[in-house]
Amino acid sequence: MNPAQGSLMNLMPIILIFVVFYFLLIRPQKKAQQEHKRMLSELKKNDEVITSGGLHGVIANVKDATVTLKVDDNVKVEIQKNSVSSIKRKASE
């Protein structure tokens, strides 16, 4: 075995670890980020949402960077769009 092959064989475990990390951690995280970004772009009035802080509410108004949630009668809260973690029920069309 020549020295070039030996050094390549020494790097194989590191390369293998990087490939495993990519497919088990990096790739799924990117996919989840893209899905969350798509969900945020599709938010509209009357969607029932849950925020990352656990607040449940109905969207009363959508702006560029913020969303106004109606959480109770006469109670509205303006939050950042990024803090919406999921949609419970989409608005009827």
C-alpha cells in the first residue's frame, strides 16, 4: 500500500461520519425549515394557530412580519410571524 492510499484510508471514517450526519441531521432540518417557511407564507385570516409559546388563537390580521391573533373575546395579540409553530385548522374557503 502506497502512502497516498494510507492517508485516504485514514480519512474514510471522518468522511463517513460527515455523510451520516448530513443524512440524519442536516438534510431533515433543512426540509423542516422549508416546510415551516412555506406554512408561514400561506397564513391567512381565520386560520387557527398555535404559537411557539403555546398560545392558541385565530388569526385576525396578517401583515408582512406580524400576525394579529384573537385569543378571546375582545383580546387581540400581535406576534411575530416566525413564532407561529403550527396551524390547527385552516380557514374554510
